[in-house]
Amino acid sequence: MSKPAPSLHDKLTQLRERFIEQLSSRLVQIAEQWQQSCSSPEEQTRLAPELHRFFHSLKGTGEIARL
């Protein structure tokens, strides 16, 4: 017999757990990118879209996980 599909609650719980597990490494990545962007105007221009994606992804995932 097959295992029942996980409930929405179970899926959200797993998503929250993964989000929390990955949060510290994502924050380190953001801090590193921020430091690099502060080194020169050229780096700031180059890294601004990447920083925006990091923050946008972090915010979106946090909202989905209801954090």
C-alpha cells in the first residue's frame, strides 16, 4: 500500500524547517555581497541586482513559510 500524501500543514512545516536551516547561510551570502558592493561604485552597480534577488527570495520564502 502506498504512503498517503503529506498534508498542507506537513508541507508548510517542512518548508519552515528548511527555511530556518538555510537562513544563516543565506544571511552570510548577503553580508558577503554587501561587503563587496561597498568596495567600489562599480561593484555596487554589478551586485545590486544580485542583492535584490537575495532579499526578494528571502522575503518571499519567509512569507510562504509564514515566518
